[in-house]
Amino acid sequence: MGRSEVYRNFRYYGFVLDSQRLEVSIIGVGVMGECLLHAITKLTGGRASIAIADLDSDRTMKLKNRYRCQVLSSLEAARQAHNIFVVVKPQDSDWLLEEIGSVISKNQRVISFVAGKHSASIERYFNEGVPVLRVMPNTPMSVGIGASAISAGKYASNDDVKAVEELLKASGKTIVVDESLQDAVTATSGYRRATPRLW
């Protein structure tokens, strides 16, 4: 896919490049979070506005210098971004979602990489109508040759799913499955959860 086609697809799904709007935030920039940061930066040619948030301030400063992204608090990253990636360990997800839930609107979308946490469990932290999508990556995503299974939550539309597919293209292949089949995909398709430090 050429760069011009990428930009056309981005515009169709509501992405805004070359603007002041914060397009993407990644909350949790351990190994997988940095993989996402690298992939999205590469895909957009550095033209999308991206912010990161993490408890490790030394790491966020290093990534800021490496990728020319913004560093924000988790609350501000969630408040400002159109696409919010939550890439934290399961044990850290509840307090984080509790913190950011009230500032997210149905005009944003939340993409969860939290292992084992179903979209319905995430949606309960947000106002009604907020699109939530669940992504399960396999380990090779960290080198750009992996695959990610995407499932839509109750309020996520087909365009939300397509938008997430666009964002994940540079990290490998994507497959869209019903959330009830996520475990089956893991068992039958060679998927293995990527479980490095995420937060």
C-alpha cells in the first residue's frame, strides 16, 4: 500500500494528520506499547499527533526523544486523544480505567490490549456509547511480523474496527473475530499472548 492510499484511508476513518488534534495516545509504553508507537509513527510518516503515558518517567522521556511524541499524564492522554490505546498489565487496568473513565466520550475510541479483560468489563467504566475494541496480539508483533485479533465491543461500529485495522497495519496482519472466539483463535491459530512488561 502506497503512502497516498494510507492517507486516504486515514481521512475516511476520521483520522486527522497535520493538525493540532491529538490523534493517538498510548497508555503503557513497555515493550508492546513501544511496538505500537513505532508502528503508528512509521505508518503515518510521523505526521499523526501521538502522546504516551507511563508510570516510568525515564522511559517516557527516552521514547519522547526517539519518536518525537508528547508525554502526558494518563488522564490528559485519555481526555485529549481520539484513539486511546490501553496497554497495561491486567492487575493495573482497573485503577487506570477508574481514573480515566469519566473523561472519555463516545466520540473517542478505546483500544484495549489488556490480556484476559473482556470489552464488557471495560465498558462499565465509561459513559454509555463509548466504543471499546479488544486486541490480542501475538508475540512477533514486537518485530512487525505478527498478527492481531480484533474484537468489537457493544458500541463499536464497523468503521471503528476498520480504523483500528488501519492503525495496526504496520505491526503485522490483523484478523477480526467475535470476542467469544478470542480464546479459540489463541488455541488454534498459533497465537501466543505477548506478555512483556507493559506498564
